[in-house]
Amino acid sequence: MTKITKNVYSIEGITHPDPRGKVFPYLFIEDEDNLTLIDPGFLAQIPVLEKYLQNIGYDIKNVKRIILTHVHVDHAQAANEVKRKSGARIYSHWIESRYLAHNPPYMGPPSTQETLEKLENLGISAESLSREYGTLEVEPISVDDQVSDGDMIGSLKVIHTPGHTPGHISLYYEKDKLLLGADSIYKKVFGAEGMYISAPQVSMDPTTAIVSAQRLSRINFDKLLMAHQDAPLLEGAREAVEKLVAEYIQNLKG
């Protein structure tokens, strides 16, 4: 666990089954008895989460809110179990809540089969995923509070950033000029160097993801927290995103 600011910690979770490296849930401490867990991750990640909470003087029962940035298993699978242990309320964008409520797939949308085929092309078989992680299914998740663009969840502002999935959200903490981008922006995606907008291998609409990243680049942030690999990016974050978006737009123009 790494302390990012007084109120925010990154939780170094288990290694992702595809080449995106580790998955990073984030903990936001609103006050001493009011913890917000952002993307609890895989079920197998819960013991890691409980250990880290104990290390900083908390218990999983102190978690009052679970925010799901999107439907994918590496972000959402543990949500129901954390809720059972803590009684926390689950938040997601209203669009994403529809996917969460109906047997969300491993990496959907696109379809589970389509994504597995993409992973096969990267040398990752469905059999190896099952051996390492057991089930990759996400049981239906009932969202307690559906949010929209501009809503506040405590001190966190919701920013709708579709592209990776239809209801993907990012979160902005104005006090620390901190942006939690989830899967809107990656670093070293699928083993490649550099920064990338979303991940076209497992994104529904890569072009819309560029538009969302452009919107993020206009927010006044200093720190960017990403969900995978080299998270977080702390220095020169906004300038890096502005440059990245400009490169993508130039490529689109040809």
C-alpha cells in the first residue's frame, strides 16, 4: 500500500492475468470512520486488501462506499463480497449498473468470447486464466446508488468517460488536484512502452475513449492515478495527458 496524499492510498493488488501487470484498487479516506474503496478488484484480492487496511489501523467494516468505475472483472469481481463483509453501498454510473446487474462478463463489452479470442492472440489461453484465478465470472451486482456525470460521491466528483465501456467513470478530488482515471489511460499497456488511451484490445469504442481522454486533459489536476502497471503517475500528469491526446488526434487526422 502506498500513501499518495493524506486521504488517498493505492493498494498494490494481485497480478493481472493478461500483460497489464498489477491491478490497483484505491482507498479514499473521507474521515476516520468513512472509507471509500474504488474498484476492489478480483475476489482473490480481498485478503490483500484486509491486510493493508489492518496495517493502517482500519478494518474492512470501515468501508462505507464501494465505487465501481466499470464492469470488468479485474475491477468489480470482489464488490459483492466486500459489501457482505462491510455493509458498504455500491456506486456506479447508471449505464454501467445495467451490465453489472446481469451476469457481467470477464471483459465486456465487447463479448466474453471476443475478448478471450483477443487474449488468445496475445498468447493467453482461457485455460491458463482459469488455472490461475478460478472463475473469472462476476456474479450479478446490485448497485445501490446510480450516478451521472457531475455527481458527487462524498468529496469525489464523477466524470463520465465512456469508451473503454459505456458507463466508465473517472473521479476527481479537487482538494488535492487528483484524478483517478481508472482504465481511461494506461501506461505500458499489454507490455508496450509509453502511455496509451484506454486499451483497444479490450475496449468497446476506442474513438470515444480518445474524446473522453481529451475531456480529462482539460481538468485542473496534478496527479493521475491509473489502475494498471506503473500506477500511479504523479509528476507532470496533466501535461503528459495533454501530449498523449494531441498525438492520438493527430493520428486520427492521418
